[in-house]
Amino acid sequence: MLAPQRDSGAPLQNAYAFSGRESVLSADAAKLGGNDGTTDLAALKIGLLSSTTEVAKAAEAMLRRRYSWADADHAETLVALGGDGFMLQTLHAMLDKGCPKPVFGMNRGTVGFLMNDWRLDRLAERIAGAKAIRVAPLQMDATTVAGETHRSAAINEVSLLRETRQTAKIEILVNGRVALPELACDGVLVATPAGSTAYNLSARGPILPLQAKMLALTPISPFRPRRWSGAILPDDTAVCFRILEAENRPVSAVADQVEVRDVAKVEITLDRERSLTLLFDPEHALDER
């Protein structure tokens, strides 16, 4: 049986090591700025992206009036305006193109777990002094009842959900060994630290600091074992879900926004070779994010 997770409010200081490095930009970048805080960001190869929301577009207009910008496709660093959903969209686009770039997000959304505070002034100085945090996506390998195989990346989580009114029955393997012979539930998920405040939190899973080298394994509406609330696993763990009675109790697997229906087996590992870089203001308490 998997050990129960720690209380989501418990400190994790001993469970991870902060390893942020300095931003890719030199602090000398600020020398390109004027006395009013304006800067030629195009010369620093910084590009700008924004969500389509009214608030984000208004912020984009202000930034474009204040600064000059490099074309986003040719930039070396990106500023993203929006919420966590837009940050997720931006990171997935870079994964799909195979050209990850450091991203400095500013919150023009709601929660903003992956974003910095919105400020108009001294943007080049903020980026130059930012701490760079690397996040790695999950790799999902799903096999359907029909024998088809699908591979997808997930920055937030991989979740399994029942497709009908019938309870799903799922066997959980950790590093090739059976950890839970049968979980009767609506579903189950594996979340990264970056995704721990999304679906995982709604399912009463733990919030993991961004630099925690852990994954959250969280059941969704578990029926049996009723008191099992999930587990916190090292991020080098290989998790496998086998669907019991898969034809009679169909289950879908979702890697962020990509769904595979009627799965028989889902294997999940952390893909360290495709890491992404988020830039954060140093005054943020990164160990509490």
C-alpha cells in the first residue's frame, strides 16, 4: 500500500533544494534604458505575448507603447501576459516547436501561481535580475483497449477519469511494482509541482513548491480504499495505471488538454530532456510557490 501523503500545509523545506540560477540576461541590460524606465527590449531580443482577455490586451498595449519588442518567434526571452492557463499554453507551444525559451510571466489572470506581479516600469531590470527555475513536463504513454499507443506531454498533470456512470477500477504500479491492487474511484492523477495548484488542488491534493523534486499522486473521489488520500513521490518515479475491467468500465486519460479515450494502460514519467525555464522576481518566496 502506498504511504499516505503529507498534510498539504506541512513544510517541505527538507524535501527539496533551491537551485535557481541567475537570469539569462546580464544586469548590464538595464544600461540600455532611459531615465523614465524605457528600454529597447528588441535589442535585448525580448518578445511579448499576451492572452486574448481584455485585461491582458490592455496591459499589452501599455507595454508596447512603453518599450520596443523583438518578434516573438525570433526572440530569445519572452514576456507572457495572462494567467496560469496562458502560461501553460505558451509552454506547450514551445514544446511543440522544440524551441524552449525563458519566459517571464506577469499576472493578468486570476491565481498567477506561475506568474510575477504586474508592473509596467523597469521591465529589463526585472528580467535581468530574475531567478530562472527549470520545470520538466510529464510524459504520458497511453495504450488503448484496441492496442493503439499515444504519447503526450503534460506540464500540469496527467489525469484518468471514468467515462460512464460506473466507478473506475485502477491498479497502480510504482517503479514496476504493484503499490495499490485496486483503486475504485472517479479517477486519479499525477501532478507536477507546477500543476499542483490546478486540478490536483481541486481534488484535495498537496501543493508542492516549484523546486520540490516530487510528484503528487492524487485520487479523484475515491470509493475504495476510502481513506487513501494519495501520496507524494520522488520525481524520478515511474507510475503506471492499469485499468481493470477496461471494456466494461471505460476510462479516459488526459495530458493537460490532450485526451485519449478507452485506455487500458497509462505510463507516466518525468521528461527531464525537455525542461522549460520560468523567470521569477527574486523577492518572490519561491520555496512557498
